[in-house]
Amino acid sequence: MALIFSLILFVSSAAAAAADGGYGFSVELVHRDFPKFPLFNASETHYQRIADALRRSISRGTVSLTDTGRAPIYNSGGAYVVKVSLGTPPFSIVAVADTGSDIIWTQCKPCPNCYQQIDPMFDPSKSSTYKTVPCSSPTCSFAGPRSSCSSDSVCEYSISYGDGSHSNGDIAVDTLTMDSTSGRPVAFPRTAIGCGHDNAGSFDSKVSGIVGLGHGSASLIQQMGPATDGKFSYCLAPVGNSHDSSYLNFGSNAIVSGSGVVSTPIYTSEGDYETFYVLNIEAISVGSNKFDFSSSSPFGTNGNIIIDSGTTLTFLPPDTYTSFSKAISEAMDLKPTTSPIQGVEYCYTTTTDDYKVPPVTVHFEGADVSLKRENLFIRVDNNVVCLAFMDSNGVGLQIYGNIAQTNFLIGYDIKKLTVSFKPQNCAAS
């Protein structure tokens, strides 16, 4: 969602193997701006990448997420990127993996109206397991109101995103294959995908589509079924010059347990917000000052904030943000400075990462999560750090972004409808 730092999921293409239930597996998770990322741009400086991502986040703040009536995908350069394979024989694709959306789609030949992509395009005629979905099939309903029927009775989808981007094409089924760090490849036959023949907008040329990881029935997590037992987890290494990677875990490998674990309910929604993982924040504390969260929610549930590993900043209700940011600024010993990035507020001059911050606690329903320095600030220049929180006014939704999630093992249990947090050094995980 919103403005994003991209992380990459390395999942090597491999020979298909049957996906059975009852086991767990993991795939490597690497920040897109690490040199380990195969499409890493060495000509850009670290702070150029930071600035680009923050600008995308702020520009997203001017978009009303309800304008399109659909769950938005934030798909420019800062998203999770997954390398998986489609078809038989397996054809490798690199796609944005988005926890804020559900449909899996890729650009497909023939593509009369496609954005330019660097890698070869998927050709469904070369896959022996590719089959378009007839309108009469229950699979056609995966796209919900975004589906329609072609003149030859093939199920089609049409998706519009908050920034004006779109993807239109056929709904099909094919085998999706990924490799795990255990070395055991897993294949998911008859995975519902979108074969996009008309795609345009702000999509990055380094990616060929979207892999949805959200709560909707068309998402990869839901379609994996028994292989995940409704569980996945991730651990995000801090943004910086580190070359360390972490892992996206599925199934039994995704269980978050042990000392320090706290859990909060996931609230499900319907219609426009079905794909989101909605949580409830009751308040946020800075030292002894506790600021209540707004009780209003667009979700029609008891939850009031989306947890999104693809969004960089955290967007708070306006009143809460005003009180929270003021309390932070009053507690900082650093010299205030002007932000080098328009729209980002509460910036300070420091060349060291050993500066002090006040104790901050996010009071989720049933779970108090204590934030550290790397969860509160982001370095945007050699001598400037800025608060990684913003007012949600422009966005229209509260979003718990990935900087706030740094150095936590975060586990989703879709069956129990909980999200769990465990403090952890993710760079060492």
C-alpha cells in the first residue's frame, strides 16, 4: 500500500512437486534496495532510494482509497517482490507481492496494451497446464465485482487502482511453483491467476505483475490452502545499508511463539475492504502520555487500522498524530531541521544512529507493542532523520506501516484471526 520500501522474496523456479499439508516452509526475504536483489540499481545512492520511496508514500496520501471502490495496490518501486514460476514447464516471473490485495496476475502474451517490462513476458500458449476459466466456473467469482464475461464465455477481470493504474485480462488456472530454503520445491496446481492483456499505469518495468497476499479468497495465501494451514509470518530487517536477509514463512514454520509474544484480533470486513487485515489500536503512548485512537472506522468492523507490510510510513488519525508527534518532538534532544523531502515532518540533525528516543507503546487490543528507534525514525540523508509517521487525512485510512514493524517477527493466523508480534533481530533471523 501507500509508499513502500520494496523487499524481495527470492523464490527460485524449480521442478514441480506436490504440495501436501502438514508441513512448513520458508522463502528468503530481501529488501529490494539490497545488492542481493537481482534488479538492484547500483547507480542510485541509498538516500536517493529512501527519498523516492517517501515521495511515493506522500503522493499516495493524496488519493482517496474509496474512489475506485476497490482495494488499492501500491505497485511502484517499493513493494515486496516475489520471484515465482507459472506454468508447465515453469516460467519464472518477478511480481509485486502485496499484503493489501488478493488477485494474482501477470502480463501475458499477446499484450496489445502493456507497460514495458525488462524480463520476458509469460506466454500461456507455452504452458501445458494453462486453462482459461469459463464464466460458469465458481473460480470466476474470485474476482467478485471485478469479473465479467467475454463474447466467447471466458471469465475476465478488470482492476483499477487508486493511482489510476489498471490491469484487464482473462482469469485462468495454472500451476504456480516456488522453491523453499529447505530445498524442497512446492507446486500449487490450478492456481487462479489473471492473465493481463491490457495493463498500464505506474507499474515498475522490473516487475511483471502482482501477487496478492491479502485476506481475499483469490490471494496466494488463501489458495495455498492446507500447505499453510492459514499461517504465514515475516520478519523485516531494518532499512539501511545492511545486506542481511530474512524469511517469509508458511505453515508450521510461521507459528510465532515463546517469550515476549503478544497477539491481537484480526477483524474481517466485506466489500471494498475484504482484502485487508484490519486491527484495532486503542491508544498510543509516548512516555507517560497516552493518546486515544479515533473510534471512527470505514471498515464496518471493530478494527480501525490496516497492517500492511508494503507501506513504509504509519498513518495515524489526525488528532492522534498531532498529539503523538508533538510529544515526540518535545522529548527529542536533537536539533530540529527542515526535511529534504517535502511533506515529511519532524526531522532532526544527527550523524549517529545512537540517539535517544522516548519510550513509545502502541496499545493494540490485547497487545502492547513497544517501539524502538528504528520503528520511529528513518534516515533520509547522511545527517538527517525524520519521523516515520504521518497524518492519515489524505489517505482516508489508518495504516500500520513496515518501519513500525521492523525487528518484529509478525505472524498471521487466518483461522484464529490473530496477528502476533515478537521482538526479534530480523537481520539475524
